[in-house]
Amino acid sequence: MNDTLQDLLAALRFFTRLPLPEDSGEGKPLATAATGFPFAGFVVGALAALVWAISATILPALPAAGLAIAAGLLVTGALHEDGLSDCADGLGGGTTRQRALEIMRDSRIGAFGAAALIMTIGLRWASLAELTMIGGVLALLTAHTVSRAAILPALVYSSYARKEGLASTVAGGIHSSQLFITIVISLLLALLFGGLVGLAAASVAFALAFAFLKYLEARLGGYTGDGLGAMQQIAEISVMLFFCAAWT
């Protein structure tokens, strides 16, 4: 139980801006805390779902959904959205591997990055607004839980495209057994939240995130931190769209 808690705290420190106790040096490094990823996603999803549930009782669906999406952005500091936008700029504007990596390091947002941000926020916002209050809660819990686990195949089976960077802290440090356990946990939670729809949505999310990883390998020779953010966003969007298609 203590190991599970340490995994969760390590994942929450990385994925969120929640006011947690500082690591005293005895906590687990992120590279060995993979099983905490889906639980950290659950915490983020639960906070967004709480905002959605409250807002949906007093506001129309569209503004209520906007507040829920904003809550998720606030909790995570838009970590994954930032990665997606940088990744879109690099892949869209860089004709060579080196140029794409250079563009990804640039903090300025270009046309591809802006378009990616509009699409990721817009698709999740619109999907959530189409669901019932309970349906939205279950979709948010599933999407956030599954999408954090969806980045793990990159950390186990792929290689880091740079010599250094934020994602290098977990590069090559996760064992395949941790991946298996974490995916099983994610699928069971998806089944719990959404039944067969949740299980199917999670499967699609993992498949699409893995397909994007293969694209990153073809273009960059591996993944980057921005690429991991894009994988998470692709998984989250696909779950929300799947629930929207199945439950509306």
C-alpha cells in the first residue's frame, strides 16, 4: 500500500500542480512509479468531473463543459496541451528531424500549434457538452485515467530522441512488467467507469496513442517530452469522442 501511495505521489508531482508535500528524497523516482500514472489521471479527472457535475446543475451544457475543461488545464498547468502544441509545430513545420526538434524547443506557438490547441480543447469541450451529467463524469474519469497510462509504451519500447530533456527522467527506466500491470489497471478502471463502452474506448485510446508513437519514431527516431504530451492528448480526445458517439 505504501508503494502504491509513493507511486501516486511521484506521478502527481510530475503531472499536476497540486500543492503536495515536497519530496524529502525518500520518495520514488518517476521512472519506477509507472503504476501511479492512471491513479494520478483519476485524481485530475475527478477534479474536472466535480466541476462538471456542479456546473451542469446550474449552467447550460456548453459553459459547464468549458469550466470542467478549464479545471483540468488549471490542475495540470496545461502540461500535455503545451506538449501537443510544440509537437504539432515541430512536425508540421520541420522538414527534417533536426529542424523538427529545434522547433519543438521553441516556446513560441506557431500556426500548427495554435490549431492543435483549438482542436484538442474544442473536441473535448464539445464532446463533454453532449453527454448527460453522469455520462460526463464517467467519461472524464475514464479519459484522464487511461490517457496517462497511454504514454507508457513509449517509455518501455521506444527510445528518447534527445540527449536531455524533461522526459529523459523516465527514459528507459520502466520495466515491461510495470507496463503490463498499469495497462491492466487502466482497463479495469475503464470497465468500472464505463462498462464495455469504457473498455472499448480505452482500447481505442491505447491503439491511437501507440500509432502516433510509431509516427514519432519514423519522423524523429524516437519520442520527446512533447510527443508524450501529444500521445496523452490523443488518448484523452479519443475516449471523450468514443463516449460521445456511444452515449448520445
